[in-house]
Amino acid sequence: MAAVMMMVVIVMVVGCSALFHHMMALEGREYSWATAVYWTLVTMSTLGYGDVVFESDAGRVFSSVVLVTGAAFILVLLPFVFIQFVFRPWLNSREAARAPRRVGDWAEEHIVLTGLDAVTDSIIELAEYEGAPYVLIVPDLAEALRLREDGYQVMLGDLDDPQTYRRARAEKASLVVTTQPDTTNANVAFTVREIAPEVPMVATANASASVPVLQLAGCTEVVQLGDALGRALARRVVGVDSRAHVIGEFGDLRIAEANVSGTIMAGRTLAETDLDARAGVNVIGVREKGTFAVATPHVRLTSRMVLLLVGTDEQIAGYDGGSADGAVLDRPVLVIGGGRVGRAAAAALEEAGLRPVIVEKRAERILSGRAYVEGDAAVLEVLERAGLDKAAAALVTTHEDDVNVYLTLYLRRLRPDLQVVARATRERNVSTLHRAGADAVLSYASIGAAAIWNTLGWRPRLVIAEGVDVFRTPMPRALRGRSLREVQIAKRTGCQVVALNRNGQFELPDHDAALPSDAELLVIGDEAAEQRFVERYAGRR
């Protein structure tokens, strides 16, 4: 813009000087080019010394035009020069000073994050919830200022510059997390290792081929979010039978989900089922239509409920033998979307002995060796070819929340009895997917954040469903020496104690025994219940 303005000035001066020569010649006078330029400049700038003037009316009219044109242009030029070369540099330097380029001495055992996305945003929420310090490195000044105004602990710096991580005190950090594209993550890992060779570092990877490369670059842990989310979605499929399906484990204990449908428990209260006496498993909660509730003896079970169980392998097998028919139904499981998440979910279903059918509308994603149906899942004929009428469950795995909401509504209308497990990208759409009819919802953010957070070992957690976690916490002082029946944790907080951990040995709790001071608690609850538990008993990290 400055160059354009300068060219306009030159053209105007040259043009007016040429016309000055012509108009003076009409009056019978002749001046040098230096005088012509001089006259043009003093006239346009409104100085007008009067030493060179026209005598004719035409010359005076021309002088007036040059005077008005010059004055009008100066009104534009001077503010532009001031803003461009004085005010804007001052403003930029002032704004840049607002974006910190280093962290203070407070930064020890902190988490260093490279850029903001859904996963790192969830990690920041966990860090703030646990009272853990963090710093978010952002390379763009405008974004850094915006995030700082939104309340994030931001530091401005280039991700490939070793000085950035020195200023972030990465060598003092408890963890460095990078969730950029695979190639950027490799560069970040090499850069961090230059100044912090011993600090744990976690990276995400989109491609499986990137995992060994990122490990060679220095990452201590590599998380494949697509694979992790796909397998987590697959583990939530309980519509194929009434057996217990393991979704997580702590030592010898297994966390499992089991469908009430297909058992004799539908219509009974939990106390009437007598599961703890018959199989030895503990029912720690129930889920229905996306809503989690702590299991109490008076909960009446319905065919749409899913039980959350905890027990050893033998106890889980005892549940299957006494409460489930044990037969895996020869019915397909629809996997809508053949991307990384969908393929990982299909592979996990196959490993479990189930029959996945992937519905994919992009021909280039259809691979050999697995059952595919090409077409748009929003078309009834495509779903019918995939076996919707006989399907036991459907996994909705596309990366677009709008599409997932639409397909969940569509599947629920076509098959009200179908188990629907959906993927969410944005947290705000989780409740929408539940209202649309999803029985369970999981997201990149929750699965990825939990996997990365657990590497810290501060308060590891297992994602049961979106907003429902099993977390570990040292025995709170207020609970030591008291029994679970006495303290009534479920009644007071909405959380349920899943198990006790003594020196790495996990065991089911005895509700009448005194809680040992040296044990660790495993607790399940939704976000609100966990907040109440922490505020009442555990405190922050």
C-alpha cells in the first residue's frame, strides 16, 4: 500500500509539472523543470509563496485545481503515513508485549503443550481441575493474544525453536505434549530433546507408520487417537449378546458393561438380582440413554439399561454363566464410516468374534479383506444392503458431528431397539447426540486427553462414557478408618467406590470394613459427582 501511495504522488507531481510548462507557454513564459516541480510542490502543499504565479484566468483555474487536489491528497497521505509507520508499529510492539515470551520461576513440574485443539483443551481442563500448572505454546501472535484474553496460560514462540522450550522451562516440566501433524511432532520432539533429554514427552500420531519415527525422535509415548477411539467405541457394543464386555482393567480387576436385555433381570430391582452373592461381581452403575446413575439396591432394571460391573476374570465369567445366555448372536454390527476410527473399530469387533460391516460412500476408502457396503448411510437402500434389519448395533464414526447427529436420529427412527454408539468431535455436541438417541458417546478429546493424562500418574482415569470416568485418588484423610457404609459416599456425592488399591493389588471393597490409610481408591462418577467428591474428600493434587 505504501508503494502505491508513493507512485500516485510521483504521477501527480510529474503530471502537474508538465501541465505547468504547457500553461506557462500559453502565457509566453518559460521555466525550468526544477521550477515546475517546485511550483507544483508548494501549490499542492498549500504553501504558495507567490514568487511564480499565473497571470491568465486559465492559469489561475489550473492553480486552483492543483491546490485543491494536493490538499485533499495530503489529508489522506499524512494520516496513512502516521498510522502505517508510527502508530501501527507502536501498537504492534505494545500488543506483542502482552503475549509472554517466557514463563516465570513458578513453572516446575508443569505441562508444556504445543498449540490448542480439542485434545489439549481437555488436558487443560483436567490440569486446571487438578490444580496442575501448564503453559500453552502458540506461534501466532494474534492467536496468542486471543487465547490469553480467554484465560489460557499462553507463551508466544515458534515450535521448532530450541529457545522456545528453554523459555518454557521444558527441562523442569513433568510432561511435554505435542498434538500437531505427525511431521511437526517429529520436529518438536527433536527440538525438545535438545534441551530436555529426560523429560517425558507424549505425541499423537495419525498414521501407524509414524509411531516408530516419533519414538526415534524422542517421544516416550505415542498415542494413535483414531485407533484408540475406534477400539473404545467397539468395546461399548453390548447389543450382540447379554454377556459382560470388558472396557477397562486395573490390575486383576476388570471394568465391564453388560446389557440387561436378554436376561432375566429386566423388571427386577438390583437387590432382587442378588448378583454380588451369585457371581461375586459388583454393580457400580447403570447407563440408560446416555444417562449414568450410581447403582443402588432399589434401582429397577429395564431392558434398555446397561450395567457397569467390576470383578475379576472369574467373577465376570460367573456373571456370564449365571445371568447371560452366553450365545453370541450371528448378527452384523454396522460401522458407519470407513476412516481411521471406523477401520479400528471394525478390527476390534473382529478380534472379539463379531461380524462388522462397514458402510462407506468413498470408493477409495474401501479395502479388501473386510465386509464393505459402498454408499451413503443416509439412504435406506444402502442400510438395508448392509443388514440393518438384522444388525445388533451400529457405530457412527464419521468426523462430522452434524452427520453423526443426523445418522443417529435416522437409525433410531428405523430401528428403535438398535444399540447406537456415536463419535463426537466437539464436546458441545455430546448431549445433542444423546438426545438424538445414542446409547453411548465418545470423543477424540476425552479418549486422547485421558490417555495422555494417565502418563503423568497423578490421578489416572478410565473413560466409561463421555463425562463419566473411573479415577484414582489416594485415600482421603476424612475417610481413613471409616467404612463405606458409614460414610455413604454415593448418597453424598453421587460417586461410587469401585475398588481399593493396596501396593498395586486391586480388590473389591468390603463396605463394612474400615478403610486403610495406605490404600488408593478407584471411584466412578460423572463430572458433577466427581467435583463433589473432590471438594468433600480428596482435595486437589
